Amino acid sequence: MKNILIVKLSSIGDVIHALPVSYAIKETYPEAHLTWVVEPPAYDIVAMDACVDEIIVFRKKEFRSPGGFLRAFGPLKEKLQARRYDAVLDLQGLFKSAAIAYLAPAPKGRKYGMWNMREGSQLVSAPVVGPHAHAHVIERYLDVARAIGCAVREVRMPLRVPERAQETAQALFAQAGARMENPYVALIVGASWPTKCWPAEHFAALADWLYEQGRIPVLVGSGAVEAQTAARIERAAEIPPVNLVGRMSLQELAFVFQRAACVVGGDTGPTHLAAGLGAPTVMLMGPTYPQRTGLYGQMENVLVADHPCRECMKRACPKGLDCLAAIAPEQVERKIGALLRLA
């Protein structure tokens, strides 16, 4: 195969889970030109993928008005049709990705998607019902790669952090009063769902314990809500942790994870990024399924909230529970202690 197109637009976590598909393609077809269509929030992730040759950015917001659609459609179509693809992989499985896959020129029967495609996307790309249809989402994506002949001898996220991002991350660390040469643990303070978030008080207790163990707690995240969470953690902790929330790009954050002794977070994109970079990672889960989106390759480091209603897949708890509060700081401390071999 000479030209292959991947359509995986969002979210950040889902895009990260799809990265092994790019490696599987280049592992089997090393000379293939691999193009990836992505939305702006996850662009920095795909830009770090060493196996991707070309990125096409799909700016969904530009298509929401009639005038915007008329202006944006032509340039997008031109980019998509600059090549004729031997295979198109729709790993999103929604109407928006189906529209992109439809525009991409490829031989009949050479457009594929996941087994659970929705919103009519199954009419454009053939759903692949592979042997891992109900396994981890990474394996579900890889089943689509297997459908085009990929051997998948190794599951790898081929990420490389640009030197500029490395330098900036070190500078931001220094500005915050810390040095990356000293052992630290990155704490991801938020997630897209309230039910995926660990309480600020628990993070504060963990931060105090980390200081006692000679490890610097470093808060990371983005957005106003996570900045507020970080502020609550700082107030509740005996010694305020290093706060880098809202100060780093995804690529800079990737370098922080690469250098971290350990990373702790919920079922969210940055936590999956840390695991994909090979960092020892502890994931805290409650409303989502560990077998679907738990830490691939580090499932033993997943802690699940002990509720009868866990894995409910609800963004907000109808019972009014603080879902992840059931995971005590002491549980996380024991897991970190085992990973870092602390006395």
C-alpha cells in the first residue's frame, strides 16, 4: 500500500488510543504515506506521532454556518483528494468522520471502520468486527488495521516530543520554583466528566505524603475548572505543591510525563498520554469501564471506586455521589509506593 488515510478527529484520549494504528501500518507498510485527519484540540498529539507523514486539520466550527461551510468545504475537499488512498480507516465512526471518509478517493470496498459505527458512518465504511470487538479500545482500533493486512507484532505509541517543547517545559518548571532533575510525581487534577475527578482534598493529602517521601508533587491540567481545583489543593495541603495547571501545551506536558517518577490521574487524555509514553501511571476510575479504557499495559495500576453502581457511564452522578472519593489517598499511596519501591 502506498497511501493510507486515518480519520480520527477527537477527543484527545481517543486520539491517543488510536496512535498504535499508525505504528502498525508503518510496521507492515514502511514505505506507505500516512495521512491523518484530526480536529485542532488533538493536533499536537498527532504532530508528535513519528509515523504520520501528513496531517489534515478538520475545523468543525467553520462548517456550522452556511457561509462557513461554503468557505471551508472546497479547501478541505482539495486536501483530501490530493491523493488517492489504498485504504481509508474511519476510527471515529460518526457522521462527521463519515463525510470525510466519503470525500477521500479510494477503491471500492477499501474504506473501513470499527464494529460499532453510528450516525450512518457504516454506510460509507465497512464495520470491522474483529476478535477484539469487546476488548480494550486500543485493540478495537488495531482490529481495523488488521483488516488491511497489518500484522500488529508490537503495540506502540510512536511519540516523539519536539526539542522546543522539551526546552519550554524545563523553563516553566524552573519558573514554578522546581527542577526536573529532582524526583517528582505529576498529578493530573481534572477530567472532562465531574464523575471522573478525584477530590481536591484527596490530592492535597497525597501531595503532603509525596513531600514526606522526598518526591515533589506537581499539579498539571488545563482550563478554568482545573485551575480552581488546583487552587483548592494548594489551600488544603500543608505544603503547596508545584502548580503548572494551565501553563503547558500537550507537547510540553508529554515531556513532563516522560521525566516523571510517576503520574496519577483519572480516565482522561493526559493520563493515557502518560501511559503511552511509558511513564509509571496510576489511574483512578469509577464511571467508565477499565476493560475498555483502563491503562493499556498497566492494568495492575488501575484503582476502581468501590460502588455497586460503578461503570455507569454517567457524566454526573444521579445519586449525588462524589464517585472517586471512595478511592482513599492511602490506596494511591500504596500503589505509588509499590511502583517507586518506597519504604
